[in-house]
Amino acid sequence: MNCCHNTLSTPDSKLFKTTMAAVLIALWSCLLPAVASTDKTIEPFPQEPITMDNDEISRVITEIHQSRILLQKIIMNYHLFSVRGSDPVYNKAIETHTKTFAVLQSSLSKTLNKNQISDSSSLQSNWKSFNKLLSNNRSRLKKKRSVNAQLMDNMMASAELLMTDLVNISADISNIYHYETKPSIVKTRELSIIMQQLATHYAGRSSSSFGVSQKAQENEKTIDVLAKEFAGKLAELAQHKENNEEIKALFNRVNTKWRFIEKPLEDYTESSIPFLITRYSDHIITVLQKIASLYQ
């Protein structure tokens, strides 16, 4: 019986092993393409925008405001450079403000690209165009050549486009992140912008380029209108409920300086004192920026 049992079990055992081996080979053959396919189809997750916190948003919007002031200062000093016959003091001021603006523009472009907020190509292109035209016009003045009307038109047009870029970018950031700057800060910065516009326009009237670039002046408010606007907004903000004793003291300083230049600005067609106006305006803007920081 044992002999018969061993004889019968051996073929069955071999058959079972052979069958199982075939099944395993078949399964392995099916799995290999799937494994290979899995390795090939792994893709990285799409990159998500890097979000900014409120502190960074506030910093960027502040830098944009500073850039707007700087751009106007560059133009103002260009006019003074023209008035004073290529005075190196104003040439140095142009270079300083230009370098600072370039640093802010580069930082802003990186922020826009990193956070996928908007395309910075327009900002970069308009800055490059303005800077090149500014350099060309300065070179002409250094060589005692007359101001070229077309170059002035192009420079001022580039400046206007650049200013529009800055305003739009600030609005885009606020909208995307639902960020709202405190109204008191907005009003203080608006006063700074108006004050710088007054100084820049007044310096422009005194320069050799006055009347050359009419296209850039067509849609601008006249100096006397801007002066009345500044006076009204200044009086209103000086009475703001948030004003503590330190802020009130700073507004008194602004008012003291403003009284010296208010009348000449309102009667701008009857006088020409650009160096006094620009010096006092610089002081007023510095104090206003201090007030804005205290409103934070």
C-alpha cells in the first residue's frame, strides 16, 4: 500500500508545483508593465502661489508709494538740473533717486513673480524706457544742447505709464489679498503725493523744458488747483480723531512750512522760486511720512 501511495502522489505533486509556477510567472508578467507605467507617470504637484501675510503686504504697498514719490522727485530734480545749468548737486540727486527706484522696482518685480500676482513685464519695460530717455536728456543738458521736444514727450509719457503701473499693482495686491490700508494712512500718503506733484510741476515751469512737453501736461491739474486741494485735505486730516499729541505736533510743523509756500503756489504764474518750493516740499513730505508711520 505504501508503494502504491508513493507512486500516485509523486505525479500529483509535480503537477501542482508546475501549475503554481506558471500562475506566478503569469502574475509577475502582468505586474511588470504596471510597475513600469507607475514609475513613468509620476508628476509633481502643480506649484501653488506663495501667499503674503499682512505685514509683507503692508511693506510692499508702502514701497510702491515710495516709488511713486521717487519717480516725481527724479523728474523734479531733472527740472532743477536744467534750471541751474547742469548743477552737479541735482545731477547727484537724480542718480541717488534713480538707484533707489531701481532697487525698489527689482524687489517689487520679484515679489509679483514669486507670488504669481501679476505680470511685471510692463513695469520693467516702462522703467527701462524712462531711465534711458532720462539719461539721454541729461546728456544733452550737460553738453549745453537745447532740450529735444520729442525726447521730453517720450520721457514724460514713459513716466506716466510707469506711474500707472505702480498704482495698478498696488490696487491688484489689495484686491487679491482683500487687504485694506487704514484710511488715515491713505489720506496722509495722498497728501504726500499731491505735495510732490506741486513741487515737480512748479520746478518744471522754471526749467528750460517748460512748454516743451505739452502732451504730458494736458490732463494734469494746475498748480493753484492742486494747492487748494492740498490745503483742504491737510486741514481735514489735522483734525482726525486718531491724532495724538505727537501727531498733532507734526501737523503743526507741516502747517508752518505750508504757510510759507501756499501763496506762491496759488499765484504760481506771478513768481518763480523753485528752490524754496522744492526744499520746503521735501521737508513737508518727510514729516507726512512720519505721520503715516504713526498711524500704523
